[in-house]
Amino acid sequence: MSRSSRRTSEPANQFLAVQEAPSPSLDELDQMITDQLLGDEVREDGPAEPPHIELPPDAHVPDLVRGGQPVAERLHVVGLHGGAGATTVARWLGPVAIDAGRSLPVGTTPASVVLLVARTHGHGLDQALGAAQLWASDGLADIQLLGVLLVDDTSSDLPKPLAQQAKTVLRAFPNGWRLRWSEQWRQQPVPDVSDMNVRVRRTRTDLVKQASRAINGK
């Protein structure tokens, strides 16, 4: 199904109205640390639609529960493995998102919008790649997949093999984002969104914008 075909005649949810991210100031650009995976960007664009390829026999498909409870007009944040960070991510994104645990919401029309979350360690990237392969083979046709968010599991840069694998994962989804490690958030029950660096703020703005567009059928 093409993105344009998801549009409906119903009015867009004003609560989730799309807000364009303001252009960064020169000071913000100076503070925008170049990312190991994304460079100066905050999002990697991948294929808009599944390429309809056969699922590899050795694919490590994540063990997700199908039949989770959908919530209308919300982004369902789904963790691809234990400790992926779905709860923190949903809190970080705010009202547009809900924490769906490891359950995929299915059986709705239009299909629920889903963001998959995984850590940047070996197991997390392996599960994310398996999810990308499942989506590419039409194995996730009952949801509208927004993309993947990779959440760092350490404050250090990724070793080269993991960095290469992470880049492959980001490019395999319709959209790919990365959220760097935050020691402050590790100690907070709810992420303090007022205490974010420029890259994290702009990543959140872009992700919420893309989610709102998908939810509103744009």
C-alpha cells in the first residue's frame, strides 16, 4: 500500500497537528555534534514500501506478540527485545506516543502506526535486522511501520563492526533514527525533555513530525 493511499477523508487530529521543525540557528549548528552513524542528519531514509523479498531462512526474527491493544491516533512504540528502551522512548516522545511493550497492535483500519526500538549492542542490532527482513518480506503488512529507533547502550562510540551493522539497519527501514546515551535519563524515572542537547531535541522534533504525518494520513 502506498503512503498516499493511507489518506482518509476524515479531518486530521488537531492534537497531533504537524509542526515543522524550526531551522537551527548558527549557534545550534555549532553545537550539533556530528553523529557516528548519521553524520549531520538526524534521520536515515530507507525504502518507503516493503521491497517484497523472500525472508532469509537464517533471519533472526524478533519474538513479538501480535494482537496488542491498539490506541487510536497514537504512535505505538514497540521494543524488539527486553530492555530495548520502549518505555523511556514513549515518555520522551510525549503525548503522540504510547508504550506498547513488545506487542504489535493489529486488526485496525487504518493500520496502527508503529515505531520499533532496539539497543545498539549485538543482540539489539540482530533483532532489528530480523525485523527489517520480516517487514521487507511483507511479514508486517498489518501495521504501518514508521521506522526504527536505535538507542545506545553505552556512552562510547560503537566499535566498527557494530557501527556498520547499525548503518545497515537504519537504511533497511522507511525511517531510521538514533538516540544517544544519556546518563541523566538513566537516573530519572521520566526523561527530562527540557535538558536535551541540540541533536536529541531535533531528533525528537523530527520523529514526532513524521509520526504525526503518518497518523494523520499525510
